[in-house]
Amino acid sequence: MKSLTRLACSLAAMSFLSASLSAQETAFVPVTETGFVPVTQQMLNDPEPGQWLHWRGTQNAWGYSPLDQITTANVGQLQLVWAWAMDDTGPQEAAPLIHNGVMYVPNPGNVVQALDAANGDLLWEYRPEPVGDETGAFGHGVQKNIAIYGDRIFGASSRATIFALDATSGKLIWETRTADTALGYRYTAGPIVANGKLVTGITGCGRYKDDVCFITGHDPDTGEELWRTSTIARPGEPGGDTWGDLPLRFRAGSDAWIAGSYDPELKIVYWATSQAKPWARSVRGTDGDALYTNSSLALDPDTGELLWYYQYLPGETHDMDEVFETLLIDVDGRKKLYKMGKLGILWQLDRETGEFLDAIDVGYQNLVDVDRGTGEVTYRPELIPEIGVEINMCPSTSGFKGWRAIPAATSASCWSSTSGRATSCGGTARSRRSTPPRSRPEAESSSRATTTATSTPTTPAPARSSGRRGCPPRPRASR
Amino acid sequence: MTYLAGGRQYVAIPVGTGGASWAGMVPRDLTPHIRRPTNGNSIHVFALPADLPVATGRSRTAATDRDGAAVAAGTSLTVWDGVYTAEQAERGAAPYLENCATCHGEDLGGGSNSPGLRGVSFQFLWGGKTLHELYEAIRTTMPTDNPASLPRETYLDILTYMMQVNQFPAGDGELDAEALGNILITEEPGA
């Protein structure tokens, strides 16, 4: 009952928020650092069990907690202890953080709040003034995650800015713009902290413009941009020919709209990219691979150097996004990377080298065949969209899996696929088995896997010379 | 997600409408009779009933060395030394409800625009400071629509009421304004 009352009060208070903003200035008492323990990279690398310092709990993105007070035996006794009405001006996909009993919550509309994690009491709120009509639009204002480091909270906004807040007061310390919102750019994913740097990927890259999507590294002290790595190969760059002869203006997509993972031992950030835009090859104007769309990028957090990449779906053509979370799991001493996109194919890579290890199709798609030995994806020709031709495809563009992240248990054998979201196409999925087997097309050698090139500060050139084994050439269907 | 606060495990579930949610994906033409809700963005937090025995988790903060903290702060007392009386706190209850509860809540839990004044919220804001600093902040800035409008004795009574709600122990002597600078706000010794 008490919780319900609190919820009601919160709702009432939220509705009067705009009227009482001026009172907020005086009602809030400045908070000193007393009682606040700054977060170090070491704490992020090896957090205490009761903390939740990364959007997926830990940097390997397991979403796993070793806490054991709540068990399968007593979980049925859980009771609601508090509830909190978040900002309701837009869609929300928030992953809160926990540090020493304080919950930091990213809200829609670039709002960040700090709550007493034991009872939901508000400690502070950062609520920037809305600019123009930036609320309510699909995807706009979503803040999926924030980061904590030192005595600051870091976020990325729908205004294409990265910002730092005082973790004890919510006061804005710096805000750095990385792109022009008039071109469609915005953030929905927030930063992660890797080797003392903020790493953030931008989205809203679907429009035609003489620029491409990117991932940046920023100095958490000053907000200074340290590096920028493009997620699309430009004309003339390594991999640039995978877009055919399309000029830069027509190379869109490869949004980096889900925050990545970090391996502090290898000092590698793993960040993935979305499909090319427009989605369909026939509209895009090329059936090339379109690097580095639908890929995992292994980045040096200090320089942004592309250490290796692996493209899951070359030449994607159905809006099947592979951008989602990246799980880092060691199995039998091998450092692996696990990933699943909209197609519901569970990919395994060696995360030191990018080498393909395995791919398991969980069976809810009818668009491609995947070779478990090589990772080669072959599109079924009759399901490649052509303008004016209707196809029955599965899954829908919502995907078998969406942005909701998959957890991992303590053992790789317990890796859970149950949170994958089956879409309403169960019957259609079976049609896959009725599709006649097709002969394997001739494989061609791929230039993308063996390229060695010099890099420029803004060029995602694969660098394979630093003692890392390059991933072997992956045979690929000729088209 | 799950976490510890005060040694107790909680499970927090953010809910609402995100991308690829039914409210955004089902074509309106197909379901014109269904009124789309706003997002209903919220967080719901669950825990085991408090009277259930649970394993002792790691403490969320290092144990507070009361004497050490007081010495370091240059004070000789803390709020745990019985520095006010129950009668004094009871005198403060009515003016609190009249002047403060609208924003900070009848239970001192705070609201969307006002910080909580008990428990972790209180310690987060005021831990490590003296009662003098807290008293002066209240006296000079509160209530926000009419700061410094109450008698000093009333501010002092309200302060002791806040101390009572925070379960700082009452003692034999009333809290005196002159003594405030010598009393440190700390977490419970050994907590």
C-alpha cells in the first residue's frame, strides 16, 4: 500500500514538474563528495557483486549477478517494495546502474535521475530543457544506457551530444557535440568506459549525406574527442569497393545503436553495427557486402584503431539487424564472443582474432542458409526483395530478437536463448524446411578478410600486423 | 537487474514502451478500437519480505568509525550520541507536516522535486557534515516559497524531528543551537 502511495505521489509530482522547476533550484542542496566513492577502471573491470556498474552488469555483458539471497526457492515471495514513474515523454529502453546503494536511471528526453536504491527516493535529477520538437518521435529521446566513472555519470543525448554529470548532484560538467542533428544523427545508446576512455556509437545514420556513421572515443575529464572511427568504408578506402561504385552520399546505415562490451585483459572494445540503409539491395543500389555494416568491430579504446572486424550478414537486404549486445565468454580457455541478431542465429567468434567459430540457427528465419563450418551466409534467391514483388519472409522486421539483451549464466553451457523473442511467424518458420536445397554456389576469395592497410585517423582500416592473427578468408557466395 | 542496498538484495525491472513494442508496431488501422497508452515508463523494484532470513551480503559501505569520523571532522559528538529529546522531536512533527511535508513527503521520503530526508537519501546528502550546516541550510532556504519564515526554535524542533525519523537515538538533553557545530552526521556506527 505504501508503495502504491509512493507511486501515486511520484506520478502527481511528475505532472507538476514543469511548474516547480524554479523551486527545484533552491530545494536541492548541493551534495559534496562525502560518502561517494569514485569509480575506478579497476572497479569496472571487477565490480563487487552488489553493484551494477555497466549497462549489462559487467563489461562482458552477461547481465549476470552472483548475488544469492534471492533464489529459485524463494523468488515466489518477492514483494514490490517501491516503484518510480519515469519520464513518459518518449519510448524507454533504460538500463539503470547501481553504485553503493544509489540507482542512476537514464530516462527519455535526455533526463537522468539518481534514486535511493533501497526506497526510490529521488536524490537528484538532470533534466535539460527540451529543444524544439524532440519528444515523442519514434526512437528519439531513448537513452538505453549511461556510464559511471570517477565521480561522474556519462550519457549520450538525442541532440547528438555526449555529456558528463556530477554523480553527486546531477550538475552538468561538460557536453560535447559530435554530429549535426539536422542530418538525422542522434544517440540512443550511451557510452561505455574502456581503459579510462569513453567509447560511444551514434545512430540516426539512415539519411543520404556526405558523411557516415561513427564510433568515438572521448576524454572523460574534458569531453575532448580523442578518435573517431567510421562504421562505413568510404570510396577509395580499404573495403570501399564493397559498396560497388556508390558515392559516399549513398552509403548509409551501419548505425552503432547498442552499446558494446570491453575486455580489459585484451584491451579491446567490441562494438557492433546495424544493417545498411536503405535495407533492400534493390533500393540501396548495390548488392555488395557494404562494409562495415552488420559487423562486429574490435577497437583499440585508446586510438579507435580497427583491430579486426567480422561481418555477419554481407549485403543484408531484409532489415535484419545484427547490432545487438556482445557477450564475452571464455569456454575451455578460449576467449569467445557470442552474438545474436534479428535472424536468431547465434554466432561464435574468437574474440582475440575475429576468427569464425560457429553459427547456430535457432530456426525462426527463412531468408538465409548459414554454413556452420565457415559462417558463410547464402541468401535464398527467391526471398531477395525486388521492387514490386511480394515475399513471405520470416522473421518480420521486428526480428526474432530485438534490443532486449540476452543474459548468460556462469557456464557457457547454460547460455540462455529463452529471452529471444519469437515473433508471430511460427508456422512460417517451418516453411524453411520445405524450401528445396540448393547447390552451393562457387566460393570466391574475399578481400575483406585479408586486407592490410595503413590507417588514417578517421579511417577504419583493418590492422592485422600487431601480432594478432587475422581471421582466415571466409568463402562467400558469388552474386 | 539486481543489486544490494544496505545488505539486502533487490530486483529492479524497468518497464515501458520501447522500439518494436506492440504499441508502436501494430498498425493503427488494424486496431482502431484500441486506444494506445502512453508509455507507462517506470521502474518496479522487488525484494524478499524483510522478516525473511537472508544471508548477509557485503555491506554497501565501509564500516563507519564513529570516533574516527568525529575526530577527523573536528567534532566530539555524532548524531548517535543522544543529542536531543523525544519531546523536542514531537514538537517538531506538527510544523514539519505544515511546512515541509508537501514537498518532502509526510514520511520524509521526498518527491520528484525534493530530496528524501531519511535513510540513505539523508546520509547521501548530509553524511559527513555537521548539524550546524544542515540547520543553517534549512533555516535560510526552507520552505522554498517563504525561506527563513519560521522561528529559529521551530527550525530546531523540525531538525530534531528529522533526527527522530532517521532513528538517531534521543537522549536526556534538548538539542541546543549552540552545540550544532560540534555534532557530526554519520551513518550508524558499525553499519
